[in-house]
Amino acid sequence: MSEVLAVEARRLRYEVAGRVILDEVNLAVSKGTSTAIVGPSGTGKTTLLMCLAGILEVAAGSIFVGKHEITAMRPAARAAARLREIGLIYQFGELLPELSPIDNIALPALLAGIRRKQAYDRSRFLLAELKVEALAETPTAALSGGERQRVAVARALVTEPSLVLADEPTGSLDSAATELVANLLFELPKNHSCALVVVTHNNQVAVQADHILEIGATQDEMAVNS
């Protein structure tokens, strides 16, 4: 059975104020697989993730998410494609404190045009799958770090994206919560038929990925290991 690419980056270049952050970066991740991006601080790991999400515009190169070449899209079209095709998980969850967990999860689906009942049914299903259904109406500010990240994972999955991007998703967690969240994340490609790309400084998290992309101290040193 042939692999289906969820994201492909070709010869990416990103620069700010004349400083080159990424140069000649290539990456391909298939549905059902995971890739961890590792390397020293300041080498562009999070920048690469934000380029893949279409949040940052590259200076050169192409990014395909599924059949969409997001680098060829106007900002509004890119944002719409991101809502449908990409789930994002941040280090601190980035949940809206004024919304309950279930409202936080449903929000991307509602913004993507999914009907309210379907959005909330999907949200409840994901809360149950992630074993935090009892937290649906809990004040978001009262969630622990691990609970917050599980809600953030549910939010990333609510639109059934083909690609999930996670930026240091365990960086603010203790060791027990890190293990729980990492195990959960690396089950996503198999359980949800998506691709997962994780930026992490934690080697114990990175080794759970199917592949590791290492960005070296200089941008011309890159290696992908299976």
C-alpha cells in the first residue's frame, strides 16, 4: 500500500531582517507516521513548524499539506486550509480561559463551518477518548498541565485534520504528565490516520517518533533518521 503524504516541504528558506533562519530544508511526513524535530535552541525548529502551518511565509521553497500548496495561497485561503487540515498544539495549551474545555475544543470546528451539534458531538467523543470527559465544563483555569494538554490535543483533532503539529507539547509538564501526553501524542497517527510533527528538546519524547529530523547548529547540517 503506497504512503499518502500529509505534508511535504521542498527547499524551504526563511529569513528575518537579512538573517537566514532556515535554508534548503526538506521534509516529508506520511499519514500514519510521526516525525520529531530536534536540535539546539535557536536553530529554527519552531520556525519550521510555523512555516508548515502556514503561519509564517517562507522566502523560498514550497509546502504542500495534502493536495494544497499552502505557499501558493493568499493569507485568507491559507488560514482556511489551516483550519480544515492542520491541528496545532502549543507548549502551554493556549486554551481560552473564558471558555470551558468543551467550548475550547469545539471552537475550531465552528470556525471551519461545521454544524454546532456535530462540532459538540465530536468534542464530547474526543474528551471521552482522551479520558477527560468529566472536565467538559470545568473552568479552564482550574485544569492541571496534563489535563490542559489533553484538552489541547482534543482541540487539535476536532476538525479531523490530516496533519497535527505540536510545539514543545511536554515542555511545561512534570515527568509523569510528560509520559502520559507523549504516549497519547504518538498514538494519534495510527488512531486518527493523520501525520504528527513534534518539536521537542526532550530526547525521551523524540525517540518515540518514527523519524527524527535533526537541525544542527548550522542550517546546512541536517539529518533524517528512521
